[in-house]
Amino acid sequence: MPASPSTARAINDRLALTLLQQEGALTAGQLKQLTGLSRPTVADLVERLTASGLIAVVGESGEQRRGPNARLYGIVADRACLAALDIRTESVSVLVSDLVGRVLAEGSVPVGPEAGEAAAVEQAVALVERTATKAAASGGGRLHTVGIGAPGLVDPSSGELRDTAGLPAWHRRLVAAVQERFPQARVSVENETNLAALAEQREGAARDRDTFVLLWLGHGCGAAVVLDGSLRRGASGGTGEIGFLPVPGTPGLPSATDCAGGYHSLVAAAAITELAGQHGLLPTGLTGPGPAAAALVGEAVRGAGEGGEVTPGRREAGGDPSVPKEGAGPRSVGGDRRAGATGHDGPADDRPPASVEARFLDALAGRIAVGVAAVVAVLDPGRVVLGGEIGAAGGDALATRVEERLRRMSPLATEVRASVLGGEAVLRGALLTARERAQDELFAPRER
């Protein structure tokens, strides 16, 4: 059944606006070429979108040799502002952009554990207000849509952040407080790892994939699953709660209210910092488990040399390959190579000795591969992206090590890639979702 004239116009308008969003300013001729629509149809939609205040003439192409230059049309970017929030356990970050994604203002504020619930909420909301005010001073419009990324489960039926054990109570209150302070804005919340995956798919390490898994490595750990182009949330919104995955190498099992004993105990920031200490690598001048762990991994990559050798890790007789030899005292990351450590299975040979940093990366890769292998066995995603600040800090050196171990553990071919966006992925994902929600409304011109 053919579409009605009004439906056809709406489809054509949205197609043109999407192209202007992706490509920037275009002439009517370029819109005709990219859409495949007839010249009269393009002329009608340009007139309609201009009258609706969605697009405007922003310049001239300057490409024609005879006659007047063709007009360039672009989206009226300041028609509305969008805000993206990244809520962490001890901080909040926010950025405000126009409709085409140009960042107008941004900021962050620490929220210490000593702050009460009400004070934490007020600090975060005040940050949003200050940032929105700066954006307005830079020529932005009213705040139309707010996208929030937060740890924890989001109820798939209500879209609300669930009361999750181990997360600050102010997280749940903040969403309602932002809506109360900005009653005209559309406020939505999504799991932080899911937003990071959407950003990596659109702008980062999974741009060419419609099926992949993002493993978030930061203060805690989590996974986002994208299958056949769609983000999968699960019946209760808990798809990817990989921190609760029972794994070997932990002192016990996780419980329904505590992921200690699960995969979290191997790869969360505190566990990585402890592992580095076992190898004699100590953080200097950093506070907070997340930043310290990311800095340790980044310095270890640099200390191991560019790219870092993939060394499976030698198991001392009766010992643990993740623990340095007796007598090796702690030191700061980036030091000299240890003599006598081969970093290979079996007895020492004539291969170059592995550095302390390389041995630490080997041990960390072994831990990460345990969870990745479980995900691959169930989902067969073809690609796993190591995200979060720690995944980005490990870069190709860590990703290559994990992939090498995965090949020994699984018959399913899987690429392991480092995040391109790192810790910024949550904000980017929140901004992308806010922009799409705003466009659903603003880019639907009323019938004239």
C-alpha cells in the first residue's frame, strides 16, 4: 500500500534533515543527488523545512561558473540545546551542545562519599544549571533534551534507574531533580555501559560492526551487547551485568546483592591496582581507584615499550604468574626491566627478559580473557571492545594480549579492540541519544 502524501512528505523531510545532520550544509542539487528525489520534490521540502524554522540558508556553494551561486542550506542548530550527563560513583560530568553536536559548554564536579544525599543532588543539579547558562551565553537555545548515563540497572518498562545495591542513593534522586529543575526538558536515563557501546558503534572502535560486545573496565566492570544492530537490555534491564559472573580465581561466589567473588573481583579498578602492587608497580599522586588503575595500566604499556610484546607469562614452580619473584620490591611504574624474568611458559631460554610492566599486562590480560571467553561462548559477537578508562589506557597492547589468550581458550574467531573514546564514551553516547530524541520531535514538521 503506497504511503499517503503527508507520510511521504514526512519521510522525505526526515531523510533530508538526516543528511544535513551527517554531511553538514548542502545545496538543493546535492540533496537531490543524495536522496534520489526529483527536483520539484526537493524544492518543496526545502521550502517546507525553511518555513518550519528547521533549516536556513547558511551560505553559498561558490561552485557554479555561470549564474548565481547555489544556496547552502543547514540545520538551525541553535533551535534547541541538548545536555549529556555522566554520573559516576564520586563525580558528575556534563556537556551541553546544539542540535548538530557542537559543544557549547561543559563541566564536572566531584561528589565525595562524605556528602549527604541532598547535598550530592544539589551539587549535580547546580552543575547542570551553570553549564546550561554558559551554553545559552554562547548562543544556544532552550534546554530541550537531557540524556543521563548512570551505573546500575534501568527498568526497560519504566525507563527508570532501579535501586541497585552498592550504588549511591543520590543517583536515583538526581534524575527526578533534573526533571524538576528543567520541567520543559525531556529527561531520560540509560545504563552507562550501553551508552558507551552506542558511542563506540557510531564514532569509535565498532563503527563497522552491527554485532559486538563492549566490556567496560573502570571503577567496576560491565558489558553492553549489540546484536544485529540493536542494543539488548534483557527482561529486567540486566544484560551485561558481567561483574556477577562466577569465575575461577576468586575466594568465593557472588551473591544477589554483592558482586564480590564474581568477575568484578578480578578486573575492577581496585583489583587491578592490587595486581599491579603484586608486581611491584605502585601508583603515585593519584586518588580514587579508577584513575589510579587507568594510570597504572597506561604507564605499564609505555614501560613495556610501544605496542608491548605479547608474553603469556611464566609460572614459577609452585607459584602464581601474576606475583613477582621473591625479593622483588615495589617500585613506581615505568622503571627498568627485571633481570631473569622471561615472561614465557617453561624454563628460561635465550629470549629477551620481559619487563615487570609486560608481566603485569600479561597477568591482567589473562584475567580479562576469562570473562571475555564466557561472553564469546554464549554470544559469538565477533568483536569485543575493551572500553572505559582502563580499556583505553591499555590500548592495543592490552587488547592484543587478550585476543591472543582468547584464541587459546575459544574456537570462535573474535577480534579484541581497544576503545577509541575511553571514558568520554558515556557522555558521547548520552549526547547521541539526546540528539536522536530531540530530532524525533523537532524534525517532524507539522502539516501545513
